[in-house]
Amino acid sequence: MARTSRLTRVARRLLPVLAVALLLGAALLMANDAAGDSRLGAWYPWMLGACVLALVALLVMIVQRLWRLRAELRRGVPGARLNRRVMLMLLILALPPVLVVYAFSLNFLHATIDTWFNVRLERALSDSLEIGRAYIDERLRAAQQTATASAQQLADVADDELQSRLDGLIDAQGALQLSVFGADQSVLATASSDAQLLAPLVPDSAVLLQVQGAGRYAAAEPVGARLLLRVVQPLPRAAPGAARLLQALYPLPAQMQTLTSGVEQANFDFQRLKYLRESLKLTFTLVLTFVSLLSVLFALMMAFGIARRLTAPIGRLATATRAVSIGRYDTPLPIRSDDELGFLLASFGQMQRELELSNSRLTHSAQETENQRAPARSVLERLSAGVLGLDRAGILRTSNRAAETILDAPLPRYQGQHLSQVRRDYPALAPLLDGILAHVREGAREWREEVVLERGDERRILMLRGAELGESGDGSGVVAVFDDLTQLDRAQRDAAWAEVARRLAHEIKNPLTPIQLAAERLRRRFMGRLPPDETELLDRATHTIVAQVEALKAMVNSFGDYSRPPQIDVRPLSLHALVGEVLDLYENDQRIQLTRKFAPGDPILRADAGRLRQLLHNLLKNSLEAIGDARKPHIEVSTRDILENGQDWTELAVADNGPGLPEGFGARWFEPYTTSKSKGTGLGLAVAKKIAEEHGGSLRADNRPGGGAVFTLRLPRESRDSGAVRNPLEQA
Amino acid sequence: MALWKSTTSVLCCIALAACAGAPQAFVVRGASVDSGMLAARLEWRPDARVLEALDNGIALQFDVRVQAQGASTWFWRPTVAARTRHLQLRYFPLSRQYQLRDLDLNQARSYAARALALAALEDLRLPLPEWKAANAERYRLEIDLDRNALPGALRMPALFQPAWRRCNGEFAWPARAG
């Protein structure tokens, strides 16, 4: 296969050269042949065919190369456009001179051929020919006279004596040949003084016709290389029916023979050349056209070759550049010349190798860095504190998952962007981000502060710590770490409230009983003993003291409930059964209208039935107190099952038709001593929330679209096969 | 102008070259071969361009080919005997003579007028030396102008110009009749 392709390549290179050589040889031969008299005529059709074949071969090769160039241009092969440009430039350089030379050569050729035919020269040659003819006519007349004299002498000679008489006459008259023919054209006698004219020339019918008509035939005739004077005339006094003819051949004088022959040859050549003038022009035009076509086509071929040779290294360079741009450095760049292009290729190859080496080092280094960073990133991802890494310009470089969770913002999406972009999209984070950016701008080495974020009704307390990266303080960036203190803060607050409640219960509840007993003793002792008006005053005062002490006891008990540590007895129970039991207590109350909307099925919870019952009472009481006396209370209790984050939940919603949640209702409304009601202790919702959280659930409050508020308790649902379901009544 | 004319001539020549099969100007009216002598009656109406060439000193050379052919088998007819004779017609301006020369026998006849020379050409009598064609079934005579013998400058136009291409003719006749 390789051998075949090499042969093909060699043939491709040799074919144009052979075609050109063939055309040149043929053109040269035809030009020489046209000018001279060589015998190449038999080869003319072959030579013309070879020329046409060579031209066609060249044309085919050119068309093939054009087609290939067109295909390369369409495919966008590197170097193709440059190839076309170089080729066009070479053609522009080569074609005009060829065409100009062709036109000028043609004109020059025609003009030169025309100058060969000088009028004066033609006249001179014509005159010399006429002189020659005049001389020959003169000599012919003399020959006729001599022949006539000879005929007179032979008139009465018998046939058998003719030969001897002719032998005598021929030398006397200086004739080359004397012959006597009979009536039947038979040779009666002949004598010759020239060895080349031993055989007599027999007069043909044309000669005989002239003899009969004019009485004599006399003409100069070319015989061999000589011009002879031939006279044929009848012998006089011949017997009727036996006419005899005398034929005499006379030479021209030797000198005149040469001169007349020269004159005739010159005239002959001139006339022939004159006649061939147009043919010569046509032949030379054809030859010149062939040569010009050859030049044009060869120039085209050369342009193709040179353009390809020039642009091939650049095309390879373009290919290699493209490969480098996509990270490939293995494109081979063979260097076939020691010129500037070769130097360029060598330099590019060197650069390619260095790039490959650098890239390899870089990849290795990146891999090592990544290996080193992997544990750090793993640690970073598992931190509960949020971490933000920024450069000195405030561009976010890294963040961890905790930061994303705490700030509730897709921070990875903002990597590489300025932190102010995050601030613009999440204005609620402004206190944190502004603080960080301010410290970055100030160039602070280290800082620590507490930041409060408020988003709607949610309030988060963050502890922000920041430090400059790098020990030398070269300003490579800063890292900001923040912890969510909200839960901690709430726990601390809850603990504080529990302590307050416990102390209140301890400090207040103890003196209440003696106060109540003292008031009741006063009442029993002095009732009826005092005047009626004073008795009434005593009754009203002691009644008030007892009532207020009862109220204080209730409040202290509530504080006791809130402050009690969570000691719950968790067991599986049916929520619908427990809720139904509680609602049954309110069913006969004419003041309210109760609606139950339970979800299909029976959700099972793991809960403390007593605490849960207390929670429901608190919610129902809260709703009743919120509705007030303005309208007839309508409370709707509904349940539904939901699936969130892979966990089954059951939600219990207690909705009322009251005025709805007060303005600014938030998380703090679930803290003790927060109430909008005049008679409330401010502990109902706090206790309810506490019970919900004790069960791993949550409690939230919303406004209903049609008016009123809805408190939603969410508790984790137990799968049915987790254990026997206990009747809440039994538990109670 | 000259360039335009030359280019047109070249194109015309190439176009004419593509046209094959021109009518023949040589017509052989009759021929016979008897005792080694070819006698043929021809009719030649040469183009004026050919006669002009003759009068301007261009020698016209004719090839006369005689073939004796045997019985044909399938599509092949064997040649029993063949001879080619070469004749030359030429004008001598000094003596104003036209000469018809047998180039093979080196014999020449001169004629004072072109018509006489052409008449001599049309009434051919040529000896065929060592002619042996006993088994011949038919004879075939071809005569044509030898364009290769023309001057070099005239050869290329003669390839294309009809005046030169038509100078040929052929004739075949059964051996018994001959």
C-alpha cells in the first residue's frame, strides 16, 4: 500500500513535468518543421494528439487541485484560505507577462514573416526569371534552326542509313540526342552524346498534336537536373503515309545552365514561400498558442505547488494552535526547511513542549492542592458554624453548607461574585454582610460581634467572628465564621423564665394560703356581728381577697407547669380519639360552634396523652378568649397527614373566626407573659409551644385568609406497626 | 487585429479538424490490371487552393496503392499482392512546364499546360513490377495526396483544411473483370 502511494506521489509529480516536456518538444519540432523541410509530416497527427493529451492532462490536474482547494475551503481546513490567496497572487504575477509576451510575439512573428516578402526583391526575381525565359527562347529558336537544317539533311535518307547519318550529325550540331521516329512511333534511329540519354524520349500525344498543328514542337524541358531544349519536327519530303519525325535534344551552355537553374530555384523558393506565408503564420500561431497555454497551465500548476508548499507549514501551525487552545499539545510539526518558517515551526514545537510540561506540572500541583484541600473542605462542610471566605476585594471565594443553611441563601451560586451581590438579592442579610464588608474594607485583622438578622417574623442571632487569612497579613483574604445563637438564646431565655416561674411559685404560693385562711377566718368571725353596712363591706372585702388569692394560685400553678422539667410519658395513641375526647367537653357549650374535619384514617402518635390534652385545652381556650364576645365563636379543628423531608407528620389545626393575630405577632408571642388579652396570664401559648417541642414537634400561628387565626400543631406520626395503640382514656 | 485573426484561424482549424468525412475529390471511373500494368481512368477536381499551391512551386505527391485481394472469410479479406507507386506533379516556372514524374522509375513527362498534366494524371498507366496475383478475387485501387510530402508550413493546415483532406479516392473491382 505504501509502495503504491509512493508511486502515485511520484507519478503525480512527474506527470506535469512529462506533459510539459512533451508539449515543449512537440512545439519545438513543429516550429522547426514548419520553417524547414524535415520529414516529420507523418508524426503530425500524433504530435498534435500528444499536445492535446498533455493539455488535457494538465487541465484535469488543475481542475482536480481547484476542486480539492474548494473542498478544503468549505471544510475550513487551516491554511486553505491562505493557500488560495498565495495562489491568486502568484497567478496575478505570472499570467500577465505570459499573455503580454504571447500577444507581442504573435504580432512580431506576423510582422517578421511579412517583411520577408519585399516588393523590390520580388520584382527582381521576376525580372531575372523573364531574362532567363528570354534567353531560353533565344536558344530554343537557334535549336529549331539547327534541327531544321538536320531535318533537311535527313529528308531523303533511307531508314537503314539514318543511324549512320545521325551519328555524324550529333557531334556536328552539338546535340545531346538525335532520334528519328517512324509513323507508328517506333524508333528508326537514335544517337546520343550523353550517357544519361541513351534511351530516346518518345513523343507523347500532346507533342504529336502540337507537331501536327504547328508543324514543330519546341520547348525547354526539365530532364533530370538539367534543362534541355527539345525540338520535334517532321522530316521533309517523306513519302505519304510514312511520316518520320526528328527529335533533337540540345543542352544549354554549362554556365547558363547553372545560372538559369539558380534563377529558377530562387524564384521557385520565393513563390513557394510567398504562398506558404499564411500557412506559416497559422503554424507558428498554433505553436505559440501551445507554448503560451503550456506556460499558463504550468504557471498555474506551479502556483498550486508553491502556494501549497508555502502554506502547508502555516496550516500545520494553525492546526497545532487550535489543538493547543483545547489543551492538546501532541500535534506533530515536521520541520522540512531551515528557513524562517522552519524556525517558526521549531519555536512553536518548543513552546508546545514547554506548555505541555507546564500544564503537566500545573495539573500535578492542582491535584496535590486538591488532595490537601479535601480534608479541610470535609471539615468545613461538617462544621455547624457558617464559614465565608472572601478575598480583599470582597469577592466571595468559598462558603460551607452551614452558612447556606443559616443564611438560607444559595451561596455557591455567588462564588466569584462580590458579596454585595448577595446583599442585593437578600436584603435581610444586610446586617451580617455589611458588617463583613466593612471589616474587609477597613483591613481589620480580627473582629468579633453579635449580629441580629430579622426576616419577617423570624429573628436570628448570630455570633460573627472574622480574621485575616495568612500569617503575614499579606492581604490574601479574610474568613468570616458565624454561629447561630438563636436556639441557644431561646434556651437561655426559657431557662430564665423557668427559674422566674419556680421562684414565683415558691415565694408567692407559700403566703397565699395563710392570706386566704386569714380572710376566711375574718369572714366567719365577724359576719353578722357587725352592723349591716360594715357586714356587707366585710363580705365584699373578704370575698375579693379570697378570689384574688385563688387567681394568684392559678397563676402560680401555671408558672409551675411552665417551669416543670419535661417528664412526659410517651406512648402510642390515636390522635383523633384524643382530640375527639377533648372536643366532647366543649360540645355542649352553647356559646361556641365546633367543627371537626379529621383526615381519613387514624394517625398514631407517640405522645403523653395528658400533656397533649393540656395543649389542646390551651389552644381552644386561647381561641375562645381571642374571639371574645363580639360574635358567636366558631372553632374549626382539623387534621391532615403530610410527608416532609422523608418524615411523616400529622398536623392539627385550630382555627377561629376571631380578629386574627395582632400586628407584629412573632416568635416572642410564644414566650411567657406575652399576651394581647386583658385577662390572660401570657403562659397559655408558651406552655403549648413547650409541650409541642417536648414531643419533637412545633407550633405556629397564621392568619386565615377569610379572617381569624389558625394555630397549627405539627407532631411526628408513628408507623402503625410500632406498637399497640393505647386508648387515651385508659392513659388518663 | 492580427492577433484576433490568428486566434480565429486557430479556432477554425480546431473546429474543422473535428469535422470528419469530407467528400472525395478523386473519383476512379474505372481501372484494370493486365499483365502487370495498371490502367486507371480517374477524375480529379482539385480545389483552387491546391492548384494555386502547384502553380506556386509546391510539388504534389500522390500515392497509388494497388491491392489484389483473395476470397473473403468472415470479415477478413487477405491481401494477395500489393504495390504502391509514387507520382509527383510539379511546375517549373522557367520553362513553364508541368512535369509528372514516376518517382519509383525515375521517369518524367513534361507538359506545357497544367490541363495536359492533369489529363495525364487522370489517365494513369503504371507498370507493376513483379506483380503476381493469380489467386486474386478482386482488386482495390487507392490514390491519395501525400500530405506528409508537403512543405512543413503547409502540413499542419493540410490536416484541417478540407481542400487538402479531399485529395483521395478509391475503387475496387472483381479480378475477372480486370
